[in-house]
Amino acid sequence: MGTDGNSRQLKSPRTRLRTALAAAAAAALCLAGVGLPATPLLPAQPARAAEPVRDAGSITVFVNKDHPLSPLRYRPADLATIKGTSFALRTEAAGKLAGLFSGARKAGHRLAVISAYRSYAQQDALYASYVRSYGRAYADTISARPGYSEHQTGLAVDVGLASGSCGLAACFGSTAEGRWVARNAYRYGFIIRYPKGQQQVTGYTYEPWHLRYVGVKLAAALRAGKVPTLEHYYVLGKPSIRSGADLLAADSAGELWRYPGGTGRLGPRVRIDSGGYDTVQAGFALDWNRDGVRDLLLQMKDGRLLVNYGKAGGGFRNPVRAGSGFRGITLAAGRWSGTHKYPGLVGRTSSGALRYYRNASGGAVSKGITVASGFAASRLTMADWDQDGRQDLLAVRGQALYVQRGDGAGKLSGTARRIGSRGWDAVAGLTPLRGYTGKGSTGLMARFGNGTLKYYPYSQGAFGTRSTESTGFKSRNVFR
């Protein structure tokens, strides 16, 4: 694809790109050399990936408008010039492309390379030129932002006819050469990244010329399973919040990001929703209506309580109001009462009263009942500290961290006990995570005031060895 999204262009932007690449396209001769034999592969059933691949160096890396490269300025270390052209791809992809061109030539078709690897700087200049000419809103429909382009991976290539006709145009798909590419690209590890009829999924219209190298194994699996796009393989059909090991954080622009857990470190972030999250005071990820999909419970800065119900296939429903009057109240969310079907809220008021707000229907909460008074601690968090099946309250008082056990029926049990002696006053928030370092593991992710994230594993009422997980979260609202 010429611009990672230029298929939405009006005629003039497309013409500009053709002009810019005309000389290169004219110079792009048919590739020569011996390629892979065009013999059928054994069909393979696609094994759906648990997470989008974010390793920029992987041949199966997932890049689109919501999944940037990490790092943004990634440059492949193994770029190789495509034989007979001035373009480059990663070494493995370049070799497989030579095989594809050889197979096409043996079938009587002559292909040419129109575009391939593009650096961050080149993509930045291209995108900026569209912004200057058409404005940012329209530019975003015709070009990928730098760091979000498949061409930057060194795994994407735009192909066309050696004659130069139908270059970067849908008509390529109707030519004999285009039909051959569509039928045979998978044999060499390539897929048509933006197929016909999938614009709402990929964000780009039909681009039969844009090939993406994913490796023979995955390309064959996608074809055998009739999986049309990488979005279907990695994202669609999966909820936006995958597990209790994931950390959620909103940035200052109001976008919500998921940082996958489960391996003992934070994975590269994935944007799961956009707009309005800069108005959230505190957020919680939990299955509020117990339908098997995690939802977002949002305490807004104006005191409203909203629920964004998660969809099983990804995304969230429109927010609905679950309560109001929560301004100035510190909240913790979870199944505070084991006798109640749905999770609820425990809140500490400015006067020190501890109140339980029942969620009786998976929707709105009650007005609340007082559980205790004179509760002086702050930074409230709910977790099963001693792993007895009953939720407890963790809170900071002075420099220390305390646990106040729950009785499983909505009341406190015993007196608060100190579990962390000093330094906890520097903690801005605590997020309980389950499965972060592996199946069954439990721990707390602490966000410090300086933006550092530290993970504190615990088991049966005792902390393990803490670890520093990340920095730069000072301006981010980490959900609890």
C-alpha cells in the first residue's frame, strides 16, 4: 500500500503518490532468479493468537491504526535490497518475494515492485505533506501516522504490473497478474493485507497490491481457516480487557490503553478505547454484570458513576449511569459481600466514613450503608490479601500500608494490621492484579507519584520481592 491507507484517497492524492513513485516503478524491473516452487502446502488450522504480536522484530507483528510499532522509530536491522530494484525489505521477506516473482514469471506473469520499506522519517514526511494539503482529519483517512505504518516493518510491499498500468489501483486485482497473486501469495508467506469488503475492519479500502509478509506457516493457516485479515486473527472476537493480569491506564489525551500482563512484565500497550477518559477520576476493570466479559466502572470527576459494559467481541457499549454524588469519595471495587451476586463498591468519604454501595442488578448502585466510621487511611484498594476467599481492604496511613480484613458478608473483621512499614506515602495508587507473573499469581501494581510502576507479589498474607516494571506514568490515570 502506497501510504498505509491511501485507498481512501480522492483522485488527487492517489495521483500524487503515483507521480512520486513513477520513476521508481519504471525502474523496478521484474525480479529474476530461482524462487520457491509453486507447490500446494498442506492446509493448516489457524491457532488464534492470545495477544496481538507487538515485537517489532517479529515477522508476525501486528500494526494498524490502533497498534503502533514499539518502539515508534523502529528500523529493521536486516534490510536487504530487493533484486533488480532500489527498494528494500527484511532479508527473509525479500527472499520470499523473489520466489513469488519467479513463480509468477513461470506462470506467464510479469510483476514489478512499486514500494517497500519506508523509514519513520520518510513516513513522517509523507504524512505531514498530506496534513498540510488536506488537513489532519482527512490525512488520517489516507495515510498512516509515522510509527503506525506496515511499510516501516520492512515486511510490506506494494506490487504492480511490469507495464506500469493499474499501479496502486483496485483494477490490479482484476488483472491476470493480480488474480494470480491473490491465489498464490500465501505459498510464499504473503497475504493481501487489505482485502475487498473489509474496510470497516482494517480501516482501509481494498488494496490488492499491498502484500504483507507474515511467514508461510501463518499465511497458510489464515488461508485454510478463511481468516480474512490480521484484525480477525488478533483482535476480533476477543474482549478488549483480556484478563485480570492486564493493567489499564488513561493518558492525558483521554485515550485508554491496555498493558498486557501474564509473563511477569508489562507488554506493549494496546489502545482499547478513545475519548473522554481524561474526565475520569478513578477507573476499575471488573465484570460488573457478571456476563463473563470485563467492564469499565468509571468514577467521573463530576461525581457521576458510569459503566461501560464490555462486548465479548471487543469494544464497549455506550456508558450508562450507575450512580451519582461520588465526588470526593475514595472508591474501591470488588465483591465485598460474598453473599451478593454482583460486585459492589466500598467508599471512604471525606469525613472518614466507610460505606458499602451494593450493586443489586449488575447496573446501578444503592445509596450505601455505613460499614465503619473514623477510617483514617487513604488510597483504598480491595483485594483478597490472605486468600481466604473474602475480600479485604488495603489502605495507606502515614507512611505505612495496612490491611483491614473483610468478613465476606459486607462488614469488617478484626482490626487493621500493618503489612508495609514505610515509603507507602509516595504511592499514588494500587491496582490488584491476578496472573501477572503467571497463572494463579497475585500482586499489587503500585504507581508512585514520580510515575514509576512497581509490582509487589503476595501470597497468603505476605509480600514477595518487589520489582520495578515501568516509568513515565506520572500523568497517566492507572485504573484500579
